[in-house]
Amino acid sequence: MATVESDSGAFMEKFVLQPPTTASPQQLPLNGLTFAIKDIFDVEGYVTGNGNPDWARTHLPAVSTAPAILAVLNAGATSVGKTVMDEMAYSINGENIHYGTPVNPCAPDRIPGGSSSGSAVAVAAKLVDFSLGTDTGGSVRAPAAFCGIYGFRPSHAVVPISGVIPMAQSFDTVGWFARDPVILNQVGRVLLQLPNVQPVQPSHVVIPDDCFQLLSIPSNRVTQVLLKTIEKLFGGQIVRHTNLGDYIKDKVPSLKHFMGEGNEQLEYNIPSLVALSTSMRLLQRYEFKNNHEEWISSVKPDLGPGISERVQEALMATSENIDICNMVRNELRAALSDLLEEFGILALPTVPGPPFKLQADTVALENYRSRAFSLLSIAGVSGFCQVNIPLGMYENLPVAVSLLAKHGADGFLLNLVENLDGSLKEQIEISQKMSF
């Protein structure tokens, strides 16, 4: 096991949680695998730190262990410790002023992404086989993309979130990271309590051309790798191109309440998706305030830059428009269910481009965040499952794509990712040779 000095700053504390003793451990699906835990999960006897020293100081050790951790322990995996996270899970950057920023193994001068930063880095740096994180607004998908690994956000409410500090319950999910799609699938089957079933071929793959225009790198570096893989495995006839922004604008009428709120200042973005992310942020702030206002008001915690401003914004949230936010959520889920049906897939950029540099300029950062949440809010608001798939490097920085499937189609999506692996690797190799 790696020593503390060489752990890329990923860990808050090291400890070992062994799986329960059984007569035939080799038959357990996760036998012999190691994992790390984001410091937002309860582990009996340990204080759950929530990324902030004042939180750790004002809370007692947990009296029980989160069910998600118990599930992977009971399946044979061994935990080696808790990982660094963004304070109160309120960022997708991965920078923590109190505990340091975990080093992105793909790009050490770039952010690792948050809020599950240490969990992503622990996997990317090969310190563990997989790790547990949480994803509310993008906190598994963004760091997975930035660190060049797989990251899975399950359908909302299908993996128990008990024993996890809430951020915003309408969006909170337990997610996980792995370098290998086989392990990603194995962990998923344990957490989702799924049987092993034969993979099902996707009925259609939707490519929203407008979303790929949000990328800061040439979009064909992402789309061509994916399209050639799909054509090789399933045939090009299953690919459908669309304009997702227009589709959502037409099918989610309640979004009109959030259209045009400052969007005109942004560089190219998709108005309906900006409105979608506005709706998500409003509901997220309102729920965060309900969860944490009392503690923040009484403790007055020391919060880092960026986090402090976001928390203050959340504390000013009101119940105005919350009913409309919930209408948006229901309409979007229905619209995407119609688009994807039983076994359709929506392909998206996970984030708008490579991770930006540590301590980046605030204006550039906000522009990036706006485009990122336009993309991340699609699964967040709909509650659909989404997986980040690494696609190698472009100009020495990690490239990724995401696939979404309908709510409850997690097993189908996990099988598909494993099935794509060999052909994807071939196409990535070809694309990287062509870019030199």
C-alpha cells in the first residue's frame, strides 16, 4: 500500500476496514479489491469531516457505517481510508484551502475536479482499485473526466444515500470511480443489487450536435472515437443526430421561467440548458440551506474562497420558484424518456473541455462552470444514470465523453460500457496517432 508521502494528497486519513470473514472469500464479487471513501460517508468510530475542519471539530464520531460502504465490504473489498473533498461538497473544482488539493495524476498543474477530488485521484494514481464518491451537481462525473478515469452517477434514489451527509436530496447520489470498466460494472452490480445479465444492444444512440459545440477542443476528437466504435459494434444505422437544446426547450415548457437570466453575457452556450442549470442551482441552494443553515449560523465556519460565496448565496435562497423547479424536473424526465425509450443512449461531453489550471482566473472559471453545468444538469435534473468514459489524451490533457440512459437502466449502461471497451481503445489509439 502507498505511504502517506506518495498518496498524491488524496487521503484525509488512512485506516483499514476488512471485509467480514467468510468460508469462501474467492467467490465474493469484489474479493481482493481495495477502495477509498469520500469523507462525506459515515464510518463507525470516525468523524465524518465534510471537507471542513470546523465541521469535523463540531461533530462526534459516527455511530454506524453507511450502507453503501457495508455493501462493498460485504462483497469482499477492503477500504484503505478516507479521501479529501471540497468543503461541504459545494464545488466541482477539487481545491481545498484547509487540507490541500489532491494532485491530478493526468495533469499535475491542473485541478483534479471535485467535490469527490481525493476519491478520483486515489483511483487515477492507482492507490486503490475503486472509490466511493457522491454526485449532486457533477461531483463524480467532473473529477472522473478531469483525471482520465471512469465515473458512474447512478439513477437518482437507487443506491441508498443514508449515512451520507446530505447536500441537496433532490440530486444527491452515491457514485463510484474505477480505471477499468469491468471493475466499474462489478462495483455497480453490488451497490445496485443487480444480477449478472447478458448485455443488451442499444436501440439507438443520440448525438446532440449542439452540446458537442460547447467543447473547447475539436469536437471530432470526441465524437469520431465514439461514432467509429458504435459503427463497428452495432452499425451506423443506430446513430441519430439532434439538437438537444431545441428539443428540451419544446418539451420542457416550465423552463421558460428561467430563460434569459443573464445568459446574454456568456460565450456560446445553449439557452435552454443554461435555464435547466439555473433551475437545478435554485433547488440545490434551497435544499442546502434547509440542511445546513442552523449549523452555519451557529458555528460560522471558516470557508475557502468560492465556497464561502456559494454558501452565502444558498443562505439567501427562498421557496420562490421551487414548485416550478420540480415541474421542470418532471417534464425533463418525461421528455428524455420519450427520446431514449427503453434502450436508447444519449452521448454528451461530460464537461466542456480539459481541466483548467490551479488557481485559474475567476472570469474564465465562471464561464467554464456555466457551460459545465449546462451539460451536467441534464442527468442531475432528470435523475437519469450517466457514466464518464475516458478517451485518452489531447495535447497532453485528458479527454472524456459521457453516456446517459433512462432512470433505472443502470445495469444496461454498465454492461454497455464494458462491452465498448476493446473497440474504444483501438479508436483512441488511432485518434492519438493522427493528432501527432
